[in-house]
Amino acid sequence: MEFETLLNKVLEEPKIEDCCKLLEKANSFERARKLLDLASKIRDEKVGRILKLDSFVYPVKKCVMEKYCIYCSNYVEKLRLEPLSLEEFRTAIDFIKDCGMKRVTLEGGYNPDNSKIPNFIVMAKKSGLETILDIYPISQSELRAFKALGVSEIYSSLEIPDSKLFSHFKPEESFEKRLELAKEVCRNKIGLSSTIMIGLPNTGYEIWIKGLFMLREFECLKHCAISSFNPVYGTPLQNAEPLSPVSVAKFVAIARILLPDKDISACGSVGLQSLPLMLLAGANRAYLGAYVCRARTPKGFAEELEDVFKPDYEAKVRNGLVFANPSEAVERICRDFGFEVG
């Protein structure tokens, strides 16, 4: 089948098998360009050329699993971070607001204790920030309470849309419970955000695309984040190979075709260097706004030597917290591509 014919077939009547074939056949410059061009055109028509910047605070809860996810930095004991206190969170929100951000995601590990979350939400909302939650687990009563406090989106990330593989990579969680949480988010008429992980060993196109098809069934879906696996030293997957930015971009393009009017971002190993490629692939959202997180070392995240070259953006460590603002660098990139930042 000619590539253009397959491309039109996926556009008009998408099937998992054809989407897989499309990714397999987008293996030349010309074919990849056609795939990305179509996705970019769809993005322009459906959601426009405005890049939504997401800021975040991490962690608002400590991960307390007995068996940690085998790809996550929390698997390594010395990399586990203590949650921000209420005062630290207030400082973080003030910084993010002063950087001109419009929205903030409160991120935390798996922990049944959500007692501090309402206070965090109130602080963020009082600052005028659209507030998003990426925490687990969340009970039905907590969902209702969070909605009443004005949360606009709640994550229920399918991540690895296969029950057996999900349990392999995330031994203390259940794929079925993630699906149920997503349904509850929709029943409560809250915007649903969900992450699909790509690049994990022993997963592939069929599983990743299956996740996109599952998300198509949720009317309340607002945001699909494509997270590219990034190996962490000290985990069982430390020697696994990450995907290339081009592979990530091609999957972002498929996501745009399947979810034409939804917010789509790329995260994980994606940063400023690959943002232009993601914009070309149809993304309209990025976790590259101002952020605050617990520092792992006195220099931030690692003890490496000072950079020889001037960094793209400034990150400072104050009182054990990293304060960073990539947004000005993002705006420069967007201007070069004719995008606005919102």
C-alpha cells in the first residue's frame, strides 16, 4: 500500500493495525515529513498555533510503595524526595506566578495520604493559577472535594495500556484501577489528563497505539501526554535504550491524528532541544514552564561540574529547592516557528 494511501486511511477510518503500519513505513525523510506535516496541519486547524506552557511543583506527596515502579527514580532510595511543606509550597507558587505562568500541576508519588492536597489547591487557586493534579490514589469522595476546590484537570495515566505489562513495570499498581479512576474523573465532569509511555522494553507500537484508542473513548479527555522512557541509573532498566527524538515525534504525530482536538504534549526525555521537532509533529502543550522541585544535591539534581556553555535557562537552588524558568527560552523557540505561548 502506498504511504499516502495508508496515511489517508488512518485519517478517515483509523485502526490500530493501520496506525502501526504507518509508523513502520514512516522510515524515510520524505515519509516522516508527510506524517508530521499532516499532524501539524490538523493541530493548526483544530487547536491553533498556541503552545500551552505547563508549570509544576514536585513532589507534593512522597512515594511510599513497598515495590516501586522499575523504571522510576523512586526505585533508587537515595533519589526519593521528601514532599514540600506548606510554606515551601507557598514559596513555589509565588515563584511560578511571578514567572507569568497560567497553570500549575501538583505532582506527587503514590501515597494514600492526600490530607495536605486541599491546602495546596487553595494556595494555587488563590494565586490565580489553573490547577491540575497528578497524584495517586484518589478516592471518589476526594475527587468530588477536589472538583469543588476548582481543580480543572486530574491525571489518570494509562501509561502502559496492557494489564500484564502494567503490573510488570508497576508491581504495586493496577491498570484496571487506573481505568476506573479515569472513568470516575469523567463521571465527575472534570477534565481528564492521561499519559502514554512509549519506549519501555518489550512494549511497542501496538500497545502504545492501543492506549490512544482507549483515550478516544473518554469524552472528558482534555490532555494526552506522550512520555518517552528515559533510563535512570540504579533501576533494573538502567541499560535500556531510550527512543530517538524522531521516533517520539512520529508517535506524537499519530496521537494528533487520533486525538485531533485534544491538547497533546511530549515529556519524559523531551526538552528544549527537541521542542521544535514536537511542534512540527503537532504538539500544542509542553511541561516547559517555570517549575519548583526538591533538590537532590546542593547543585540541584547532580554533582556534575559547572557547565562550560551558558545554559538555555537559569535554575537556582535555594533552601533545598530548585527554582527554574525555561519559559523565556521556549518563547524564543516559538517565535521562530510562528507560535504564540499561552
